[in-house]
Amino acid sequence: MAAATAKKVALPKIDKVKRRQLRKRYFSQHKTLYLMMLIPIVFTLIWSYWPMYGIIIAFKNYSPAFGIFGSPWTGLDNFTRFFKGYFFGNIIWNTLRISIYGLLVSIPLPIILALMFNEIRVKWFKSTVQTISYIPNFISVVIIVGMINFFFGTQNGVINSIITMFGGKAVDFLGSPGAFPHLYVWSGIWQGVGWGTLIYTAAMSGIPQDQYEAAYLEGASRFQIIRNITIPAIMPTIVISAILATGGIMAVGFDKTFLMQNASNLSTSEVLSTYVYKVGLVNGEYSFSTAVGLFNNVVNFIFLFIVNKFAQHVGDTSLW
């Protein structure tokens, strides 16, 4: 009995030793990969996670003289002030309107463009058109806004020059509150739709060609092939892209919005990101601006969680 018990106890020890040896051997074989991973991990910890302790100033009356931990606590006063503020409803509505407008356009257009590229059989023409479509992604936001001013400016804009040339009256596109969402969203679509198309084009390249060949032999049309083979194959990619895009629904870009903003279109161009900048950096209300930013991130996370759960119930694809 004692020998049998000793054997039973010794076996797990031998297994642990073997596992330890296997782990050491695996690490030694892949140590270069682990060292490569170490750089982005350390970078992320230092620049993304370590500064997160600063969100506590959202619950304080922060003063640089006292520091983060020495400033007095105020609880939820900064959040209450934001929710009861005069501009709260307008800012939230502007942010949601631009974001939802952008999502409704930016999600289907890259898919449609990728499907069109997938149907092109001439390789040189396909590669040329794809290259032209994603080049604008590398143009800076400042240049994009400069191009918007060049085409839609009131005085010397190309569009207004054409209108006045035919006897019409110049339109103040840049100062129109109603035109701002359209200029913002569609200029962003022009800039990013080609790059988004690459993701779906890469997903389509993994579809087995024998499925297309079998469909052609069965007499299926191109539309039937797209509907029954191509779209189902790239649906996981579509779902993941839609979830990630929805997770940033309250994060309207600051740079472009601020550069396009003026006194005339402020009623529709003032969003959370520009409001945080003006309150926090310009007015020096650091605690209040941090509270607004924290609210923004919490809402984004809630949207991300809800959409991910919905994707889990509808299909098998989700982020977690």
C-alpha cells in the first residue's frame, strides 16, 4: 500500500517536471518572438494603462498646486454639472448624429466596393483602381480640411465658382449648420473607404475557388454567387468591423471637427471631443473635462458590450 501510494504521489511530480522542461524548451525556441512582444506590451502599459489612474480627478476638484492625490474630493459633482448643463443635450445629439450617420454609410460602402473589386477580372486594372481608392487614407486631416475649403469655400471655392459662373448665388457651405454633418461624413468616407475595402478584399481572397467553379457549373448568376457564397464567407469580418465601429460611436474625431468648426456652424459641429478640449485645456477645468471624457468612454464601452452581446445571440461571431 505504501509503495502504491508513493507511486501515485510521485507521478504528478514527474509530470510537473516534464511540463516545466517543455515550457523552458518552448520558451528557448521562441524567445525572439517573446522579446518582440515585450516592446509593444511595455509601450501599452506605460502609455495606455499607467496614466489611467489620473481618471480619479474626475471625482475631485483638481488643482495643479495640490496634485492628483492632494486635491479635494467632490464626488459626482462634475458629472452632475455636465448632465445639467445647458449644452448637454445639443452636444450629445450632435455627437450621436454624426456617428450614426457615419456608421450607416461607412459600414456598407467598403463591402460594396470590395464586392465590385472582386468581380474585376483584369488584374492590372483591379490593382490600379484599388491603389487609387486607398491612397487618400494616407492624406493628413489638415490637408483634407484644406481640400474641403478649396472646393466648398464661399469666396474662391470651386463649387461656388461654378455656381456663380452660371448666374447662381454663392452658398456658404462651410458656415451652414445643416451642411456640416454631410461634409464631415462624406469627406471621411472618401478618405477611408478604400482602406476599409482592403480588409474585405483580403477576406474574399481566402474563399476557396472551387466553390465559385461549382456555382458557375450549376448555372448560378454573379448576383446569386455574391449573395450565397461571397457575403456569407466574409460575414464574420463584417460583424467584427461593425462591432468595433459601434464601440466608438461617441468618439467623433477631434482634429477634423475642430478644424472645420466655426462660429456659424457651431450649433451642429460642437461634439464631445471639442467640448472637452475647450473646457479642459482652454478654460483649465481639468476635473470637469475628465468627467466628460470618462462619461464618453463609459458610453462607448456600453455600446460595445451591447452590440457584442447582440452579435453573440444572432450569430457565432463576436469579440469575446
